[in-house]
Amino acid sequence: MKKVCLIYNRDKVKALEFYRKTKKYFMDNGLKIYSLEDAWQCDFAVVIGGDGTLLKAAKELIEKPDIFVIAVNMGSLGFITEIKEQEAFDTYDRVLDGYYQLEKRRVLEISLGDRNFHALNEVVISKGGMLTKLVRIGVYSNDEYVNTYRADGVIVATPTGSTAYSLSAGGPIIKPNIKAMLITPIAPHNLSTRPVVVDGDEELEFIIEDMERVGYLTVDGEKSFKISYGEKVRVRYSDKTLKLVLSENRDYYGVLREKLKWGDRLC
């Protein structure tokens, strides 16, 4: 008997309603239903919600290397939850019949002292709030000095995260199949400072260089930790990946045109 893990955004009535329909569908097809806590037992997972719902669930789902995810968009944008509501049940059918394609999304591994975290979208090293002064952040790649950013902060994004916070800070879009990391400064003091794309096999290191300042480490917009002067944040790619089921008619550039309203008259 196949086993499916069902996850949904409990704060959205629409997501709850669709979860109930999805649960009935899989039960009618003889599958056993599990929650996120028991995802390790499952063959695949269905996430119903927006990108935020998937980001939260991903921390658990990447721990089981052979599980894959059907991400159904119930949010407002949905770059990574790209299965539309109206195509979800056709996708379920294809998965049960064995006719589907997967795309692997790479995951960052972040270390701060003896603590380790994973990020699907990005990690941010930043100053401590709107009213605090700019922070100086030294950046190294494979122990080679890159730059010292005097800014509100620095974003390190995956290709998946290149359409999230980094994009709003002026970073480029990187296709998900490219193994690269994107360093995007947030409101840098030097206007000639620009985002940099680095090889995905490099290991990055970030250090707060202001003795009188503190910084903050934020992982995928959730976990936040204070960083003191001289503390090192190391970022590299993990061996873990998140495997997403692709829409049957998936066209990456079409997704960008739709989500970012390319070519639309906005005013």
C-alpha cells in the first residue's frame, strides 16, 4: 500500500477545503494518509498552500532522500508551489500511474558555531532593525577574500530563492537547474556594489566586522539568530535536495511571465 504525507496551510480556509478533497481522493485510491511528523514513512508528499507552507515543510521533507513532493498552489504567487488547483487531480492521477517528471531543488547548508540549518530559498545576514546603522559584513569564498559590504545586509540565495527576497533587492533570476549561489547586498552604501553569482561548489563565509554592532542570521525567513563581532557564518550546498513534481505542461519562462506579469500593461 502506498503512503502519502498531506500538508496544508492551516490558516487558509481554501487550503483546508482542498486538503479534504485531496484526502478523500487518496483514500478512495487505497493510499494510507500521514501527517508531516510521519513523513519518513511515506512514498511522497502533497503540500497545499503557498511557497511559505512549502518552505516550512521542506525542512522535514529533505531528510528523507527518496520522497518527492506535489506542491499545490493556494497562495497569491507560488513560484515553487507551481501546480495549479485546477490541474492538481490530473497530477495526482499521473503520479499514481507512474507518469511524472521531477525537478531537484538544491538546498543550502548553513553553520553558525555548532548549529546547523538548511535553506531552500535563502539565508540573510543583516543589521538589527530599521533604526540601527549599517553593518559591515566581510565575505570570503574558499578562504579567499571577496569584499566587505557596508549595507543593511547580504542575501545568499539559491536559484530557487532567486525569485524571492533576492529579486526584490535587485538580484537576477537564475534557472533552478544551475548549481550556483547568488550574493545580493541589501541597500548597500556604495551604489556600485552589485549582486554576484558564484559557483555552487564554493563555500562562503560571512563575518560581522563591526565591534560595536550585532548582526542577525535569518534562514528562509523563519529562524533568526544574533551574530556577534567576529562570529563566522558558513554557507555551502548540502547533499540534500527537494524533489518537486513538475506540472505536465510546465514551461519555466511561462511561469516567469505569468508570475512577474512580463509583457503586461501594469498601469
